[in-house]
Amino acid sequence: MKIIYQVEDTLNPKEFKDILNRSTLGERRPIYNDERIEKMCTYANLIVTARLEGKLIGISRSLTDFAFCTYLSDLAVDKDFQHKGIGRKLIEFTKNKSPEAMLILLSAPAAVTYYPKIGMKHFEQCYIL
């Protein structure tokens, strides 16, 4: 199984919506609003993908200034490929593309226990408006 990890300049909205659904992240994203999905694809400035024979099986979609912070907004791995280290590699690849910046994310409820296992610190000082 040769998985290719790479930064991609663009992201097809249909392909993005598909991986969100295949990862269960679609339950918490506006997948029925094509305009919002398209904006999510257009304005993300650090898109790291995991592809197997060209098929998107994982994605890390982030917003970053490449100096102080990188907000990893979406980390999605196809359910059929989870528990194989793909999410961890996507995070590592994302961090390596912006090494000076801290990597920040909000965890999906089902993934709260995952992030400490890969070395991320939990902070309670998060606010959402």
C-alpha cells in the first residue's frame, strides 16, 4: 500500500465533501451547502492530502500564517483506512510545512482521546463565538 502524502494547491469541493462523509467528519460540516464547501476549499492555504492510487483517503485542511499559528480545521481519514497512522502522518506533514507555527485544532468528540496519544497537549482555554 503506497500512500502519497503531498501539499496540494487546490481541492475539488466534491472530492472534499466525499472524504468528509467517508470519515464521519461530514456529520459536523456544512456538506449540504455547496457554496460554503467551495469557500472552505478555496480559502484554506495549507492542504495536505493522503492518496492511494490517486484516490483521496485522507486530508489535513488548514489556515496558517506560517510564522505563529496553523489552525488545522479538518483532519479526515476514510473510515476504511483509519488506525493505520494516516492521521498522524497528515499532522506531521502539516506541522513540517509550517515548523515555526504552533498547530492548533478543535477535536471532534470521538477523537478527544486520540490527540494526546500522538503528543498533542490539551488546553481548556478555547472559546467559540
